Amino acid sequence: MRRVNGITKTTENRFLNMYELDMKSDEGKHSKYFVASRAEKIEDLKISTRQNKADGVIIYSVYRDEETQEEKLVLIRQYRCPIDDYIYEFPAGLVDAGEDFKTAGKRELKEETGLDFEPINAADMYTKPYFTTIGMTDESCGTVYGYASGKVSKDGQEESEDIDIVLADRAEVRRILQEEKVAIMCAYMLMHFLNTPEGHVFDFLNMPKKKAILTAEQEAKQKNDELIDRLIAYRKKLKLTQQDIADVTGIKRANIARLEGKKFLASSESLIKYAKSVGCELQIELAETKK
């Protein structure tokens, strides 16, 4: 197993720098590993901070066509130097100093596309920073989700950027996946969009509520209350009063009232008598405990 023994910064650039890692194995052997990072100093590397702070943000936004009301994804087709070609991506950008990535997402969409952004609240597991290409960089990006509106414009783009703005419906998304170069983080979400019904693009962000874990006593009370509610429903359906039930069962009316008030766990004997008085039979069965 290898561990980082030392770090040397080898470049002095504005947006991206190279770091040489001195790796030392358990046997004492040294080797080199090279890492690209947005960090300006060794102290800012995630190796040093042990914190995963977002370097950038990715914007997954849906635009609804004013005429057809059809959902379209907001994409960009951008020239990228490493491949000397154009590639399809989501709008994205770097987080400025002192800025949180969610604020950066709104700013970046406006700058790159001219569109306004209305974010959707999502659980941290969907938005928090994830690493982009961990084999070569410690860069991580957060993700924001929401709806875009307004008119497309390139006015906010920087002079060095070569970006086309694309509002892609599902047919165009399919074509892009089949024929074009696509960034992997974008490609996965295009596949998701392609196979999601209209109007349900962001349904996956709605996490199911955590089911409460009940104690044995709470579970018994819950079942008791549910059973009593059903007995009361039968009584009312037959237009019987609490006194009518008392007369048939021999249970005092005051105790019938207390039972229906669910103030305590009713005895099985009382429940059986009540059930019979409304033409029902209480069945109790034995089952193995779920592990």
C-alpha cells in the first residue's frame, strides 16, 4: 500500500496547476504520482484540507418551450482544447472565492446562456460535490437542479469561450447520445431525461420519507387503534350506540367509551365481545418474527 510522503508544486498557473506526489510504499519504495488541481497552494489541496469543497458547479436545468410547452434540456456545445473539438455538456463553471456552489450555478447559467434559473431544493446526497476524474485530479463539482426561463443570449460569455447554447428536446437528446461527443457527467443525465416521462424529470429528487421505527409497545398501540377504528366504523354503519354495544357485551358503557377513546390497550376479551356485537369475528394468528 502506498501513502503520500511529500508534495511538490510544479506549475504556476491561474486556473489549474500540477502537483508531484512522492508516494512511499509499506516496503519503503518511492514512486511519483502527478495530480492536476484547481488549488493554488499545497495547503489548499484536498490531500491537505481533507475537505471536499466544490471547485465547480454543474447545472441540470429544464426549459419549457413557450409555444409547445415541451420540456427541453439546457445544454451547451463547447470547444474543448484537450480534444480539439466540440463536446456537449451541461452549463457549468468554477466557484468564485467566497461563493457557494448553488449561488455559482445561478450565475454561471446566466453568463453562459442568458437564461434565468429557478432552483429546486434537493437533498444533500443529490447536490453535494462529487469528484470528476479522480485518477488525475482532486477537482469536485456540486450540482444544482431547476428550471430555466427567459431568452437565450451569448452576451455574458467570455471572449475565450466558444459556446453554442442548445435547448434539446428528447429527440435531439437521443441524437446527441447516438452521434456526438458528450461529457460523461452530462451523458448519464441525458439518458435519465430520455427515459423519464414528460413532467417527471425531477421526480427522483423527491426522497421517500424515512419510515419511523416503532418500538414493540408503539406497534401494539398502533394496531390496537387501527382495530378500534374499524370496530367503531362497523358500529356506526349498523347505527348502534355505545349503550347498545354495552347491552350486548355486558361491558359498562363508560368502559366502551374509554375503549373507543383509545386511552389504553384493550384486552383481547373486550375486543372479541365488541367484534361479535357488530357481526364480526376477531382472528388472532401466530407468525414468526421478521429478522
